[in-house]
Amino acid sequence: MSCSKCMPAPVCLIENNENGKLCVRKEAKDILDGISEPVVVVSVVGLYRTGKSYLMNRLAGQQSGFALGNTIESKTKGIWMWCVPHPNKEGHTLVLLDTEGLGDVQKGDSKNDSWIFCLAVLLSSTLVYNSRGTIDNTALENLHYVTELTEQIKIRSAEAADEDEGEDSEFVRFFPSFIWVVRDFTLDLEINGKKVTEDDYLEHALQLKKGLNKKISDYNLPRQCIKRYFPSRKCFVFPLPVDSQKDMTRLESLRDQDLAQQFLEVTGHFCNHMFVNSAVKTLKGGHIVTGQMLRRLVEIYVDTISSGEVPCLDNAVHVLANLENQAAVREALQVYQNGMKEVKSMLPVSIENMTCEHQKFSNLATSEFTKRSFKDENKEYMKNLEEAVGNFYVDLLEENEMASERKCRDLLKDLFSEMNKRLQDGEYSQPGGYELYERDRDANVEQYRREPNKGVRAEAVLEEFLKERKPEANSILCMDNKLTENEKQIKKGKEKEALLEQKSKEEEEKRIECERMMEAENARHEDRVKQLEEKFKKEQEQQQQELDRAIQSKLKVHEEMLKKGFKDEADSLKEEINKLNDEKKNLQGGNFFKDYVMPFLSVVRRFNNKRSL
């Protein structure tokens, strides 16, 4: 997909329908369906009229696109999407999501705001929170949506959840990176008279207070949530872009030379950081998300919210995995069937040709499947693919045998047509007729064997054909008055020996065919195991990255809690870190053959048994 051609401007991804419920727009779904490559998803949230859309236009490399608006009315409704080729990551798409402004007084629906914020968190790999002025207590109170996430996002389904354990401790494993953008910042970056960085400014604003009363708890809550839910934090402070209020309302039409130099510099730093550091969107388990998967994910979450349920990461991954794995089986089987079409059009073919093409295209099918599939528990979908490929191959083998039989019978019919005429004319019913019959028959058999491309049933059909004509040969032999009874007995013995020899050739043909098929199947199995091992290692690596990211984030907060004297919080974090380290050890101890290969061998055995029948 060429995103620039398909999306010259943003489209609405999620809107509020006439009933006030969220729904996904078909146009946006179709666009995501056309993106088979990994996506980096950046969402921007914040209070309405804080200039969110301007930043997203800049990330898209455009001056305009997302509606900026120049009045107190919020221009962005729902969530709008713009997909563009990623400027730094070849083969990736940058998906920009501009969300409806939070706190729009015209809506009067705080629940809608909460769900918009929740969806931005669930869908993005980087979440940008946009505010104006300073990061003070008021600004953090305006970010109360982050404190509501425990009620709006579940990690595990109700059946699997441990009631004694707070799921929010696991948010850091699956949540996006967090970037706070402060617009129209006019203060000096100083704390206690010392110059500080933008990140220091954010961390200072997120410091907790000691104490147990409600006022302090309310003060600490949004700060604790930001620290513990998001794996990394960063801050950018933007100065005023222009001097006059009039120019502030028309940023979209201003050229770069009309904007403040420092504002342009910060904008450049912000965009560069996003392009370099924004990660590819992943699911629980570290599975990389493509545009097609993102489309399904959007539908799953929006449908769940619209039904009055709370989005659950485990459920979403389970549903998405089933849908993706079904699609992966269909696509992989299509790759195999399309590849074997040429073979099918050329039947009959030799067993060497058949097994070679089967091995090639079944390996391609496996490769295609492993690219798209994920969380294939017990390798059920891999087994489904193997069975479907095996059934298609068995049917093709049968078709090849039938085609070979038809061709061989037609060939024998043509070759023996002259002999049949001689037989009808009585040329073999006279003294010396058997010798003439034997000579013509052997010449035809020799000619038959010289004919190429007869397929896998060549010797078997010949044996059946000669057996069918044996009474005819015996009759001619008996009528040949030129031969003595002793000579006739010798000839009969030779006829029997010839048929036995032909039977032996048919059995040898079957043995060679079977050996070649087994050799090809063994080579195919080795290649398949190799592909599965690569998939296993990749999934292990993805899960390890997910765990490492969570551990590093919690270690950072743990160290900070110890320094500030929050012992109870530090002890709680230490337990969470130990649990993650234990999970990491268990992950490293995963058994490839037990988890990946063994569930698969039963299908191979079933296929081999079916083929031998």
C-alpha cells in the first residue's frame, strides 16, 4: 500500500453515531485493511482547543490536514486517522490518531471523554498528552482520565483474573510510551534556581507527597498512575509560536518563517524523537501489529465498549488471534494451491516433479502462515493448515494416478491397435502365429516403455494390460500347430515368467515412488521444524522485550520510591519486579520441541497414514 496515495488527508476512524455510541467508519477500516506491514501508532489526547492537531500535521509532514479550528469550538470529533509511510522505518506505516478534545463543554458527556482517552491508550504505541501553560496540580487534575483506567481496562478475563491481585500493576507491560507536550510555555526551566531539562521538569511535577490523608492521596493518585502505568516518560515544552493572538488562530496558513525560531526548533526535536523512538505497536505477548490487525483491534474494542462491557486485553488478543490465524490458514493454503495449479494443469507428472513442487509450495505456505499467525495455542491452526495441504496433496496424487492411468491405457490402445486388426484378420491363427504375436507384442511393449511422461502408473497399467491379454496369448499359443507340445509348455512358462517380471517392475516402481515421497516429506518436515523454531525464538524474543521494558520501568520507579522514603510502595514494587523476573526465567526455559513440534507430529502421522491408504 502507498499510504500517501491512499490518504491525501485524514479520515474519521471512530465517531459517535446518532445514538451517542462509538462506531468505526468503513472508509477507515478499508484503509487499514490495505496495510499489511507493521504500524507505529501515535495518539494525541488533551483538552479541547490546546493545539493537538497542529503537532499531528507536522508528524505527517504536512502543514494542514487535521482540522485546527480557530474558535472555541472543538473541531475534532471522535478519533481521526492519518496513515503515512514511516520516514525512518522502511516497510512500516506511521498511523496518527487525533482524538476529540477532552472536556468540551458542548458535549457534556464525561463518559465519552473517558472512552476516547481509553481507546487512545489501547490503540497507540506512543501516547502524546497535550496541555497548555505549565505542569501544575491543575494540569494533573485535568488528566484524571488516567486514574480511571483501572475501571476501563482489564488485563485478564473475569474467569482468569486473580481477585487478590491488582491488574494495574501489569499495565506497564502493555501501555504505550507517554509524552507530555506543554504548549505556550513562558517560564524558565529552573528548579530551586538551577537550570533543568524538560524531562527533569516533568519528573519534578510528578513527585509524590508523604502522608495518608485524602487530600494527599488525591494529589498523589494521578502522579502514581503516570509513573506506574507507562513504561517511559518524556516531556517537550513549546514556547509561543507567534506573538499576536490573531496569528495564533491561523497557524495552519502561516509559513515557517512566520513562526518563532525556538518554536520551530522544539517542533523539529519533537518530530525527530517521535520518528526515532516511537515503537512499533505490539499486543500482549509482544506480537507485532500490522494495519490489518489494527483494524480488527479497533473493531473489537469499540464493539466491546458499545455493548457496555469493559475492554479486556486477554479477550481482545484471543479474538484477534483467532481471526488472524484463520486468515493466515486461508492465505497460506491459497499460496500452496496457486503454486500447485501449474502442476495440476500438466498431469500426469513424475513423482519427482510432484514431490519437488509439493515440498517447495508447502514450505512457502508454512512461511506465509508463520508470518501472520500468532498465539496459535497447541498449534491448532498450524495443524489445520497441514491437514488442508495434506488433503489437497492426497487428492492431487489421486488425480495424478488417474491421469497417468488414462494416458497409459490410451497409449497402449493406440500401440496395440494394429495387433488387434491382425488378430481380427486371423494373421495369428495359423502355423507360426504365436511367434509373430509374441514379436509384435514385445515390440509394442518396448515402444510403450520408450514413451516419456506416462506418469506414476506406467508399469502398473502395463501389468494389468498384459494380464488382461494373457487368455488371448494362450489361445493363440494353443492353436499354433507349428509348435510341439513341449515347446508350447516352454512358451507358457516364459509367459508366466514375463508376467512375474512385470509384476516385479510394478512393485519396484511403487517402492521408488514411496522412497522419493518419504525423502521429500522428511526434507519438508526438517524445513518446517526450522521455520517453527525461528518463529518460537522470535516470539520468545518479543515476550522478553515486553518483560524487560516492564522491569526497567518498575526498577526506575522503585529506586525513586526508595530515595524519597516511600518504603511500602518500594516493597510492593520489589515484589512485582521479582514476579516479572520469575516469569522471564520461565520464558527462557521454554521447550521448543515440547511446545511447538510435538503438537504438530500427530498431524504428520495422520497425513502419512492417509496417503499410504
